Amino acid sequence: MNQMPKITIGLPVYNGEKTIAKALTHLLNQTYQNFEIIISDNASTDKTQAEVEKFTDERISYFKQSENLGSTGNFNYVLRKASGEFFMWHSHDDWIDTDYLEKCIKKFMDNEDLSLVTGQAKYYDGDQFIRLGERTQFDQNSACDRVKSYYTVVTDNGVFYGVMRLAHISKIEIRNVLSGDWMIIAALAYAGKIIHFDETFINRALGGTSRSYANIIKSLKLSPLYHYFPYAIVSVDAGLEVFRCQIYDDLSFIRKTVFACEICWTINYRIFKRRALKVLKRLMPGKLS
């Protein structure tokens, strides 16, 4: 493997004039410098373009869409433009520590079995630190076990903004469904191991579209059924993805069927367990920690 492999950073944006300069400044100040930044401006109506044009670094490529592609289409656009050996998505209102790329690439250099590497996510509301993100370590030898372990714990899914192998992510379609990002990471977990480390941080802004499921459903223009049965539909979509995504093509039809059922069960069981615990806490306050 090239000791200084190129990373493509895909930055989809819509009306990001207030935050994109900070995101770009942190990217350009990275200790690891072999990267390109692909910006897809999703027909913004603010001064996003003017903010980007203040940066003259030749590694930045800016594309202004003539019409809004939708969130999913915009994320797909930057991925299709990628030319690096590695890829990462970056939100216009997030920022990463200056050693983030260097430390992620070092993990790949040390282990060829990896599909994705992520630092620790920190979540902010404005300038106020709110909480740390979930820990996402899926390094079992069994590909199916990695996927099921992921679906057992995923919530905020900050791992979506980790560094991943382009050879893997290019085989995965981004679907315009609720929790489509979950299905992407699950497929990457099947393709290789995912590791998390605490030595560097991706700093994420809470708010906007991702603040609630209602916002996401509206943004993706999904069926009203998602409001009433979000996790049931997510579990079915996640199971069907085993048949739709080429990452899983080494499985026989029977094994795919069994695996899809296991995924559906994993997601629904965790939701049932969580809701049952909430009911018990209300019934027996102070008894359950």
C-alpha cells in the first residue's frame, strides 16, 4: 500500500454560509496533506459559494448544482467524484482535529483488514459541548457478527463520517430511506473491520435535519408511514439490503434470507428492550438504574 495514500473528502452542502469556512479551515490545516476536497453545493440560496471562493487551495473542487438533488443525491454526487484510495464524508457544520486524517490513515497502514476507521465523535449545540458519541468498534472475525453487533448499538452513527476504503464504499448504494446511513456502515462492517480510537476527535454540530426523525423524514420526502412505524420499516429495509447490496453477494440465497431475518430481529429486539425498560422505570421509579 502507498504510504501516503490520497483521501477524498466529500463535502455536500446546502446553505452553509455560516459554517463551511470553519470546516474547510480545519481540513486544510491537517497534519496529513495528501487529500482532495469535493464540494457539492446543492443549489444553495445563501452565500455558500462566496465563502468557498475565499479559499484558493487547488485541492478544493467546487460544484454548484443547478437544481437541488436532495440530500441523498448530494451525498452520492461527491462519492462519484472521488479519486482517492480512501474516502470520507464531511458535514459543512462539523470540524475535525488537525491530526484526524493522519491518525486514521496510520490505523489503515497497520491493518489491511480494516474497512473504516473513526476517531471519537463530540457533539455540540452551538459552542456548547453536549456529549460524546457512541463507541463503534466492530473487529470480530465473522463478517455477519460485525453487522449484527453494529445494529445492536447504533444510535447517532457518528462513524458515518469516518475514513473508509473507496474500494468498499463504491460498491454500496446510498438509499433514500430512513437510516440509509445505518445500512451503509453495516455493509462496510461486512466488507471489513471497523475500529474506533479516542486519540483524535470529529466535532459534530447537533441540529438541522438530523435533530429529529421528523426532520429527516421530511427532508428525504418519505412516506408518512415512517412517522408511525419508523423502526419496523428500518428493520425491513435493513434486511432487504442484504439482497440488494453487492457487498453481500458471497452469501447464498438461503444464507441471505437467514441473515436478513437476524438483522430484522436484532433491530426490533433492541427497540422492544429499550421501550420495555422505559415502562419499567416509570412503574418502579428509583428501583432501576
